[in-house]
Amino acid sequence: MSAIFNNWEYMISGLRYTFLLALFGIVGSFLLGCVIATLRLSPYLPVRLFTKAFIELVRSVPLLLFIFFTYFLMTELGYNVSAFVSGSIALAVFTSVYVAEIIRSGILGVHPGHVEAARASGLSYLQTMRYVVLPQAVRRMMPSLSSEFIMLVKETSLVSVIGVQEFYARVSITNSRVLVHPFELLAFAAVVYFCICFALSLVARRSELRSDL
Amino acid sequence: MGSVNWNVVFGPEGRALFASGLWITVQIAFYAIVFSTLIGSLIAFGRVSRSPALRPLRVALTALVEFIRNVPVLVQLAFWYFGVFGLSTVQWLVSPLTGIYSIEFIAGTCALIVYRSAYIAEAVRAGLQSVPRGQYEAATASGLGYMTTMVRIIMPQAYRMALPTLINHYVGVTKNTSIVLVIGVPDLVFQAYTLTSRTFEVFLVMGAAVAVFVVLCTLVSAGFNALGRYLDHRWGYARRSTGPRSIRSWLEAWAA
């Protein structure tokens, strides 16, 4: 246990980066996901094809490769960004295509009769979206969205490969310095991640029940 | 940028690195898919068991699945590599295998198998639970034993129902193999990284690695989808008519 308590400050302070990465990832991927979902539902075939191709492309790339690619690409393009910024961008873009598919299927899951009824009673396209489609779609999307975001929290640990000093990176560094207590340190990391993710999933489950009212 | 130096990827060095990396990736993906399906299925069967005597087992399995699903795979990988495979007993146990595969390879594959088993257990469990109760009752009423009912009646329906989710996980595990590079297994992404640091042709090399993964994932999902269609045909489910279609309608359907 001493291995954990001696390095407690150092390891726990890495959670700041983990939370920030998760926050940027969630907000960024949600905004970008909305844009991609909108393009994906566009009435123009070329736009749909292009968006679908982009989604399929990103979906078949491992996140680790995507993180490296983004990091190198930023440098190649002449943006001098830190590993943290590059990692956040990679996480946000990578997750956004999954979020886009969730949003899209949520919107398509709304019965077309509701849209027709709303339009027939004189609501504009935006009003139909705002008052009829989205309230139903959001409710439908919540379970998948929350599990996607919990996945994102876990995936922030991968950003350690480009040198972001987040929680896992610090545990890993501590582990290679202490060397003789791998079980303690890694079990500690596992428990911390488990508490965060499990708490998030409990919160998500509760809020799902409420939205059923 | 100027002219593209394709030789970086298609020259002898690039080809050799990509080929050796791809072979490692394919092997890990294969083992992970096979064993996570087996272990995941066992967990799922344990969790849908009904006997009151097995209640402790169900509770333990549920806790295990929840724990594995809520811990990053990278942490689990380090746990297996530094923890479990650091023990001399475990090293002695797997020593017959280390002639074929490195200890990093085995540890990485174990981590991926265990991580994905938890997800596959959930998928199979959902499949098993979606088979209507009447199917069990009808099978039992017609005199089939428990094993026959499970193997001949329940499992085919459950796995067919779970197949789309399973395919997602198979593609996911194929992509996830890349994390073994952090413990030094020379897989595809590792070799692409090596080539990048030797040639500084970031865009080309990483682009090639992306292309290889796109092909690999497409093959995995197309293969299992074909399996699903074959089973539908074999078991006599109605198939969609596949008349001649124009390219435009095919594109419309793809981007629907």
C-alpha cells in the first residue's frame, strides 16, 4: 500500500487532465456529432455519401492510430499544439462519428407520422424538430449516448501514448519507477477508473428513468 | 510536400515492416475473436442460469463483467503484462508457448480476450434472453433434453439475434489490437510508427496503416455478415430479393 500512498499526490493530480480530456471530448464530440448527423440526414445524395464515407473511415481506424495520426498531422500542418490539445481533438473527432450515428438513429426512430402531423398542423421544419422530433429522439438516444461517453472516459487513458500526463500515464510512470508493486498500483488505477465510470453509469441510468416521465 | 515518395511504403523496407506487423495484428485479432466468443458465451450461460444454487455464481459474474467493462483496456493490459505475467509461476506455466510467441504477445492477447469477453457476454446474454420462453417450453414438451434444447433450439436463434452486435465487437477487437504496442508487441501500428520515425513520411505511412485497417475491418464485418446470410438461407428464413440494382440505388441504400 505504501507504493500508492507515497505517490498519491502525483497520481491523483493526473485526474485533472483525465477530467479535462473527457470534458473536451464529450462537448466537442457532441457538437461535431450534431453537425455530422445533420449532414448525414441531408436531402442531397453527394453530401450523404461523403459523410457516410467519412464516418466509415474513422470507424475502421483504431483510436491509438487516430491519436498518433492527429498528433503528427498537427505538426505537419504547422500547428504547434501541445499533446493535450491534440489528444483532445483526436478524442472529440473520433467519438463524434459514433455520436453522429446515435443521433441519426434517434432521429430516424421517431415515427414519420409524427413529423407529418406536425408539418400538417402548420409547424415549420425547425419547430417540428424542436417540439416534436428532438424531445422523443433525445430520450431514445440517452442510453447509447451515455455509454459512448463512459467509453470516452476510459479511452482518455490512451492519450498517454503521446505523452499527456493524465492519470494512467502517471500510474504507469510510478509503476516503472517503483517496479516491485505492479498489482497494487494497477489495481488502484483500475479501482479509480471503475469508480468514475460506474458512478457515471449510475447517474445516466437515473436520468434515463426521469426522462420517461 | 511535393512529389509523393511511394517507395517509403511500397519499397522493400516498408513492405517488410507492414507485412510483419499485419501478421501479428491478424493473429492477435483471430485469437481474441475466438477465445472472447468462447469465454463470453460461458459467462452469458452462467448469467442466464436459473437454479437457486447458482445464485452466487450469477452475482460474481455480474460483478466481474461490470468491473471489466468499467476499467480502461490499457490498465488491464498493464495489469496482465506487469502483474500477472510478471509472476514466475505464470511465466513457468506459459513457457511451452514462449517458443512460438513472445510473453508480450501472450499477455496482450490475454488482456484483449478478457476485456472483450465481458462485452460479448452481454451481447450473448441479450441474445439468449430474446429467445421467447415458448421455445424452451415447446422443446421440452416435445421431449428434448436440456442440452439438446440449448444446442439445437435456443443457441442458433440466440446467436443469430446477437450476430450484429457480435460483429461490432469483432471489428472493435480487431481495431483494439493496436494497443499492444504500448507493451512493445510489433503489430501494425507499432511498425507504422517505426517506419514514420525512420522516414518522417508521416502522412503516407500513417495513411497506409489507416488503409490497411479499413480493409481489415471491412473483411471482418463482410465475412461475418456473409456467415449471417448463409445461416439465414440454411435455416430457411426469408431472404430479401436481390434483383439487379443500379449503382445509384446501391449508393442511395448505402448512404441511407
